[in-house]
Amino acid sequence: MFTSLKEYIRIMREKNRVLILQDPVFRVDIPELIDKLSTCGKVLLFENVANSFFKVVANLVPAQEVFAILFGDARNPREAFLEAATKRKSKVAVTRKSLTTLDVRNKDLLDLLPILKHYEGDSAPFITTGMVSSGDPDSGFIGRGIHRMEYRGNNLLGVALLNPPLADIYQKYKARHANMPISISIGLDPLLFLSMALKVPWGIDKLEVAGGLRGQGIEVFSSFDSAIDMPAESEILLEGYVSPDKGKQDGPLGEISGYYLTVQESPTVVVQRLSYRDTPLYHALLPTSPEADQYLTFVSSAHLEENIKKLFPFIAKITFIPKTFGSSVAVNVRSVEKFKIRSLLMSLLSFPMIKKAIILDEDVNPEDLEDVEWAFITRCFPAEDIIIVNGLQGQPIDPQAAEGYGVAKIGINATIRGKSIENRAQVLKGDPEKIKKILNATKE
């Protein structure tokens, strides 16, 4: 099991899952390169970034099968994830070492870090992989999460604290008109990064959940000026405070939905120190890239399968459609009464992350969208097989989400159940050995 981003990269290199780019590359070219290379099925490592001594790594989880590697070559990584997420491991305190630390109060972060401008309409370069940590002023509980951070000149960053627990912690400091101590970790391994996206009860440190996923406690050390502890494995650390009175418009930034999102106002981080490891790795995440979709889809599918298959045991397979940030799902079912398919659709649409669900027979390949479209055209009777429900809870990143995240959702029954439909025409099968021999010859 790996315990750092560098160890993870080493393991992926051993499995021939890393594409190393050694030619000099300017940061302005990196987003497009990530976009064009992310479908290669490999981690991307930019070893020679112009005007920077940081290497840039992207596409950390290039395919769903990589989650099996993350969980020790598990046969069912989703089950392994759900089981491990309940086994919290206490943090392990260690001494701060092997880091170079700079005072950046009079420096420009863009001169030091390869922070990227990802999309043409972005307001500024953004850090999209920073794990933000801060302590609750009342209980001392350390809240953490991944929050986008906008470069605001020199040593200033905007931080969009839109979700708990950090949104709640910030409001406490703001009410007291006090600076909120903050630590930002960049360059974490995928398991630790994934754990930051999980919803946990107030008072539970997400690093303990990360320890459960890893199977051992996460090593941490304390910040210079506060009681905030940070993962010792971090490639890059930023330390400072959030000002209670320096808020401004945040964005626009192109988000995972494929659209720009502007936050009306977000607070400003004053960065005081930058620390980094030898040959540091900067994790760049293009929000619309497959990597971002992989994280969302994996977590969504794990929780969905755990709940929905218990209620509907006739489900054969659940497949999330790529590039829909976990909101579109295809479900293959075994032979079952038509009314149960309608019940399944209603249940699927009740999950906040799902906006569209299509039910398919077992003979349809859900990963072949042409096959899915064929099933829809030939097996769906629109007048009776399509459900549209308005005002359901959706995802906040859905561009159609109303106040409170209410959206309209659609369910489609594209099965033959209870319908007068002929059997699907199947191509006549020949001699398998002869067919194999001829096909192999065409590849030579």
C-alpha cells in the first residue's frame, strides 16, 4: 500500500500506467494537454514545466479499474471502499521534516507555484486540488475539504467555502471578526484526496476516514502558528489565514458540469508560508477532465449499489455514463414485472445525484451508447415508458438547479417487459476457432 503521491506514481509506473512528458511545457499549454491526453488511460507526469521547479501531475485516476489498485487489487473496489470507510484510523503525530519553507508575505505565488488558468473564460488561475484545513474555534475540531482557490495577486487566494464543515467554521470566525487560521495541502495520493469528498458527521476528522481507507493511520504534523495538523505526506503546504473582511467575487471558473460558475463572494486567504518537498509534485485537476468524473462516479456508484440493490434484487448491473458528473445512469435488469421497473425508476430519481435513469435488458451493453440508443428507439414507448418528475433534489453543480437544488428528472423504461416486441436478431455464430484465426490474421 502506498502512503504518498510519489509512492503511488511509482506503483503506477511499474504497471505502465504513467505517461511521462519530458519536453519543456509552458503552464498555458498544460490544460489543453491534460484535456487531449486524459483518455490515454495513464497518469500524466509533466517533468519539465517552464519557469518552475515543480513537476505537474494530472489524471491520477485515469480509469475506473484503477480503484482496484487503490484498494489493494480488490475484486470489488466499491465494496472494499464502503467497508473501509467505516473503519476509522487515528492520526499518527510525527515531526515536521524534509521540507523547504519560504516566507511568502512579500512574494507572488505565481512566481513559485504552477497554478493554472484552466478555461478561456476563467477569471484567474485557480488551485483545484487544495485540501483546506481549519480548526473550529469552540471545539478544536479540524474541518477539511477540497475547495477551489482563485489567485488574487501576490500572496492572496480566494477560497470558495460553500460546504460544511469549513463553511460553518468560517462563519464563526467571521461573526467574531477574527482571522481564521488555515492550512492548504496540495499533492496528495488519490485515496486521501478521495476521502475529502465524503460527507461525515460534524466532529469527525476526514483524515481518520482516510486512514480507514488506507488501512493505517495518516501521519500528521502541526502548523507553525496554529493547532491545525496536516498530512505529513503533502507535496506542498500553504499556511496563513482567512481574512474576515476581504471578500470579493469568485470566478467565473469552468466547473465539472462544463459550465462556468461564479460565486457572488468568497473570502480571501493571506498566505504567509510555502513549504514543499524535494522535487515537489503539483497536482493539477482540470474540472471537466475524466479524473474529476472518476472520483464522483466511483463514490456515487458505491453508495447507490449498496442501497438500491437491496431494494431491487433483480438489478444485474449499474453503469454511470461518463462526463455526466454522476447524474446519468443506465441499469440492466433481469426479467421482472413492468410495474417493478417503474418503482425502480422512481427510487433512482430520488437520489440527489441522479437526474436521468434508463432501464435496459441484459442483452444491451450500457457502455455502448449506440446500443443504448437502439434500445431506447426500439423498446421505449414514450407515452407510457417515460417519467418526468419536477422539483426533486439535485446536485448543486447542475446548471439547471433552482434555489434549494430543485430540478426536473427523467426516467426511461427501455426494456421489453410487458410489451409485444420481437426477439432481437442475433448474428449467426460460426466456428469460434476459425473465426478467431481469421480475425488474428487481419491484425498482422
